[in-house]
Amino acid sequence: ETGVTQSPTHLIKTRGQQVTLRCSSQSGHNTVSWYQQALGQGPQFIFQYYREEENGRGNFPPRFSGLQFPNYSSELNVNALELDDSALYLCATSTGGYEQYFGPGTRLTVT
Amino acid sequence: SQQGEEDPQALSIQEGENATMNCSYKTSINNLQWYRQNSGRGLVHLILIRSNEREKHSGRLRVTLDTSKKSSSLLITASRAADTASYFCATPFYTGANSKLTFGKGITLSVRP
């Protein structure tokens, strides 16, 4: 157990809807990264937040957005859901060092 | 795009045997990390090796890094059924203050009791 929690565990949405996923940070971890993992693939970097500011973004469209709160917890929002957005969404927190601590993930299914 | 490429894609061994997994990457790195993932859940950090290190040990794990060949290997000795999982190598990249990770597609390890 890393101490990083994510909610919800599973989620089913319809194409075109919007979704918000949440991630709590370990104490003292001021950096949170979000990854998307499609079935049978490795995680793909979506974006990272550091001290409430976006600090790098992967190759994902603007309908993927995020927030980081003063307590360093974070949200990932996805608008206009598409079928290809079905994946495991992972958040990872760190103190800014090399090692990242992953939460258990949120399994999103878009129908 | 994925920086790391692991091989084999799948590995099945008997309990007690050693498991060797390989990873190749494309660009210069300052460290390489291995993670484990059980049944599509969160990733667990196993070990980090820095670019100036050639070999590192942690319990039953041994990692090597050859920067000239841009490759790394993970050896799990005396495997157990509980080692059954997917294993990923990850390399950092930098856009902004802190590092982010690029992962390979992973290796599925099955350890038969």
C-alpha cells in the first residue's frame, strides 16, 4: 500500500458524458501525475501538477483537464467522453524526486 | 510513444526458477526504474538504477543497466507464485520542474506453483 487513494474504483459512463476522477496524495507529496493505461498497454502520461500548477502535459487533447488542491489532492476531468477513453486511470504522487507512488487506479468504461 | 520496450512479452516459469526480463530504451536517461502491477491495479515501485550504476540488488531482485546498449534487465531469483504480475520498465523525461515517466508495454510473468 502506497497511501495514495483514488475514487471511484470503477465507473461506467456513456459516450459524450463528462467524468471526474479523484486522487489523494501522500503526506508531503506536492507533485501528482496522471496516467492512462489501456488494456494490454503500459501507462501513458497525461499531465502532472506541482504546487497547484500544471507542470507538463502528454499527448492528450484539451478535453482532459485537471486540478490540484492546496492539500495536494487532485482531480482529473474528461469531457465529451469517447469509447477510446475506456482505460485504467492511475495517479502517482511524489516529492518531486524520481520515484512515484501509484494509487490503485480507477477503471473507466465508456459505452 | 513508448520509450521502453520489454521482452519477452510473456514469461511462464515454475516456482523456484529464475525469471529474466529485458528492457530497451531509445534516448539518454539518468535513471531507469522497474515497476510491478498486479491484476490491472496500481503500480508498485521495485527498484531504481542510476545511469552511473551497472548493477543493483534488492532482496531477490537484481537489475543491470548497460547505457551503451540502452538496455536493462531485471532478474527475479527463486521465483514464487506471488511474483505473478506484469512488470514494466520506466524512464524519466522532463518538461518542467519534475520528472515524468515513460513506460514500456510490460511483461506478463506467470509463476506456476
